[in-house]
Amino acid sequence: MIGSSLREDGREYNELRPLKIEVGVLDRADGSAYLEVGGNKILVAVYGPRESYIRRLLKPNTGVIRCRYNMAPFSVDDRKRPGPDRRSSEISKITADALRPALMLENYPRSMVDVFIEVIEAEGGTRCAGITAASVALADAGIPMKDIVVGCAAGKVNNEIVLDLSEVEDKEGQADLPLAIMPRTGEITLLQSDGDLSESEFSKALELAMDGCMQVSEIQKEALRKKYTDE
Ligand code: UDP
């Protein structure tokens, strides 16, 4: 069933949580963004392209992107142990993989782009929100890009396919399908699946997440326009 009842926070099945993005919030970084979606608060700093002292990571014919996703110890109800863990390593990797296809780093051989994603408060869907914010921060850093990658998840809660799961929905739900795309072409740069979905539920969730990505993409573009037309 789709769309037969309201969700625990009163949203329709295809409704995003309130979302706002601010561009260029840090002075020292080359690019930065701050994003809030529902109860998530995420700050992203981008540095580069720049030389790196970690020589083994550099490539002779292209620039390289490196991401660090980090959740603050106070970002969740139960204090999170500080420092990297399996989950943050995984999210750091999939974030770099999701962003890389959009970046035109060929003109920056032997250099590094560093993306730091700091989750200050978490309330479900932080990997997608981090990708969305990181992409805006990369644009703010002036890094040539084919497109602004955008992330949004859909999932299954109370046997319904719904958009942009909250933390409660993520924990109590039956499935979660985080997606990132390049909106101009619809090319998928991240697709994960956690939980059980039938083939038709998967198609519905994918379609809904795609639709969510297109909505979030408009807010990304608006945030960038605001920064670069107000100045
Ligand atoms: N979460 C938590 N403690 C943790 C990790 C996650 O409370 O150590 C919460 C947090 O709100 C997060 C949610 O669980 O957003 C869902 O986590 P998941 O691993 O599914 O990633 P996300 O949905 O944030 O991309």
C-alpha cells in the first residue's frame, strides 16, 4: 500500500522532512555548507585541490577525493564513542564513491580534495544528507563538476513505501534504500539497501527516492544561487 495514512511525524508518504542548506559558512575552508533536515545538523568543510603529504594516495594523472564522515559523540541520544568505527569508515568510503563521478579532477594531477562531514546532531538519513551537503560544499570550493550529486533515501515502514525516513522510522521500519544521483542524467552514484523489499516495493522505493533527490536538488541549487547572487 502507498499513501493510505499519515506517518508518526504527520508527513505524507512522499514528503521530505523540512530541509535547509546554507553555503559558505566557514572562513578557512575552500568550500563549506551547513545542512539541516529534520533533526539532522551537518557541517561540511572542503579543502583543495591541494598537495598532500600522504604521497601513496596521490595519482600522477588525476586529482583524488578523500572523505571523512564523523559523528560527534553528542550527536545521538546514547553517547557515541568518539573516533572512527566500521560504520563511519563505510560511510566515508561510499560518500567518496558517490561524489567522485561528478568531479572533473583530471586537471589536478597529484593533488587531493579533502571533504570533512561532521554530523553534529543525527536523526536518520545522515549518509544521504552528508552527500547532499558535501556536493554543495565542493561546488562552493569551485571544483569543476559535471553535476551536483544529491542524496535521499526511501524505505518501508508499517508496510508502506515512504520517503526520507526519520530515525524512528529507520529503527522501526522494515527497509531503507539510500540513493544518490547526478540529477542532470539520473545516473546513480550510490544505492544501498537494508532490510527486505519485494521487487515491486524496490521499484516503488527507488522511484520515490529519485523523486526525493530531484526535490532536494532544487534546494541545493537555490542555496548556491543565494550565496553567489547575494554577494
Ligand atoms: N544512530 C545512532 N547511533 C549510532 C549510529 C546511528 O543513534 O552510533 C542513529 C542516527 O540517528 C542515524 C540513524 O541511527 O542517523 C540511522 O543510522 P544508519 O546507520 O542507518 O545511517 P543513516 O540513516 O544516518 O545514513
